[in-house]
Amino acid sequence: MRLADGVAALRTDLPASATTEVAVPLEAGDDQGTGIARYSSVRLVRERLTAELADADGPFVVVGGDCSVSTAGLETALQRHPGAAVVWFDAHPDLNSPATSPSGAFAAMVLRAAIDDGAVDAGRVVLAGARSWDDGERAFADESGLRSLAVDELDDPAALVEAVAATGADAVYVHVDLDVLDPADLDGLLDPEPFGMRPAALVGAIRALRTRFPLAGATLAAYAPGAPDTEQAADDAATILRVISALR
């Protein structure tokens, strides 16, 4: 419900004529034997979002929910731009599988699923700001040779741009889980991790990417305010809108 509150709070600041809402089922759903918690609901949202994105004209930005909303965005964008790289701004690498996940939450498996399903090659993925790893995620990253830039490396936007250029990409998909930011700078984080990026560094990195590469699509996920109608929530919204503006 905090995620629902977050997207509702942001909705009023998004351009009405360019924004489409996708309904999310209220029921929890079940795993249907997949090892993925609430799999039936995750699949339904994926199907609904994929249908909406099929009509998107040009690059799009998916806003709201947890990181699982990136599944439909990634698949759609990479079908249109098969040479695109993926930049994954996230405190967590989201590289678990049903076999390695401690929680069974698909939000922690999204990037791994995209790689395993062939939507994107691991060699065209750059993790940005990840600082909380599960053992299975670390093992997969090491085996696949996936590139990861630490928070301090992202102070220079050129480092990220060059890492993406080294993949040979001709476009970029940008995923932003807001917990890539430091909790001192954004209050409404679903799963905060200390020592994150500063907002100015995140905005600067996105702008540098967009200057160098066409945008194939983007996701902004996991805004979860504790109380939407507070002064802190207003400060959060200002920060998030700067990020969305950089993406658009």
C-alpha cells in the first residue's frame, strides 16, 4: 500500500495527456509452483503493462510499483532496440533466481530473469550503485562478467557513459529503483540502504547517458512514502520529479 500511495502522490505531477494508468490487482495472488511469491498477480500486471506499452510511440517511462514493473518495459524496449544496453540504478542488483532468493520476491529477480530469458545479454548490462548483495547474486555476476560501478565511481558521469559505450550499445534502457539514493536524501524508500548516490549525481548520470545514447525506455520504481501528505513527502516529490525530468 505504501507503493500505491507513492505512485498516487506522483500522479498529480505527471502530464495528464501523456500518462496512462495500469490497474494493479488488489488480491495477493499465489506462486503457482514457480517459487515466485504472488506470481499470478505479477504476471497479470506484466500482461497489462505490455499491452499498454505496445501502443507507446517512442521511448516511455514506467513509473510506480516495485522493480517487477521493469519486466514489461525491458521486454518491449529491447524488442524495438535489440542493441540497447541496460543501466540498472539500484541498491540491490536484482539478480536472484527462484532457487537463490531468500524472499521469493520477484522484484529481486527482475534483472536476472531478463538475462536468463534472453531479453538482454549480461555483457550489455551495467549495474550502478548496487551495495547490498545476496550470495547467489554475487556468484551470478562473477560468472557472467556483469559490470558493476560503485557509488563513488558514479560521481563522474563519464565513467558510466564509457562503461555503457564499451558494451557496443546503440541505445540505453534506464532502470531507477529510488533506493539507489542515500536515505538521507529521500525519505520514502521501500528498502533503504546507507551510503547511496546523491540526487544530483543520479540526475547528472542520467543526463550524460541521454546525451550520448538514444533512450529506449526507462523505469522509475519503489517510491514508498510513510505518510504522503507531509513536508518530507513534498521534498521527496521534488527530488523524484527531477529524476523523471532527466529521463524525459
